Amino acid sequence: MLSSLRRYSQSEVAQQRMKIIKFYQQYGEEATKEAFGADRKVISRWRKRLTNSRGKLSALVPTSTRPHTVRTARTDPLIVEFIRKAREAHPRIGKEKLKPDLDIYCIKNGIATV
């Protein structure tokens, strides 16, 4: 997607894409790339979506690019508690000094290290 279209509402983006498609059909690939910065592959993808939806402008509205499954960080609660207690006892301790102590704690308790 053209990054410059991200700041507009969804319907404005769809209208702009339709305008680019019409410009492409009339003037060709080179002129479209110069005028809008849109590549032939992108325009072909938009045209395919438009024909599959039988010409509905809503097909040109951009869909989410977020992955369906996102991995969440799973940190052992014992590790979180150790870090919290260490920071309460020594508020200005940095990660460089905390990490060796955390590794020793994890090995003693049989927890996977961070």
C-alpha cells in the first residue's frame, strides 16, 4: 500500500485507489508509477479485488495486515516476583547487575533463564 494513503479515512483511500486504477487504464504503467508511485502488481491486485466484488468500491478499502496469531511473552511468575523484590530492595539497580543474580536464582529453582 502507498504509505501516503494511510492518513486518510477508509473511503477516501478506496476512492484514491479507484482513481489510480482509472489513471492506469488510461495512461499506462510508466505514467501511473510517476504520478502516484503505485506499481503494476499493486494495481493488478486492486483490480482483481474490484472485479471479484463485482465493482463494489468497498473492496478497495485496505484490510488489516496484522498477523492472525501473535505470540505472547510467557515469563514465569517467580522470575517477575524476583525482579520486583530486587527492584524494591535496590531501586536504582540496573539490568547488568540484576541479570547474574537472576540467572543464579533460576538455576537454583529449576526455572528456564530469561
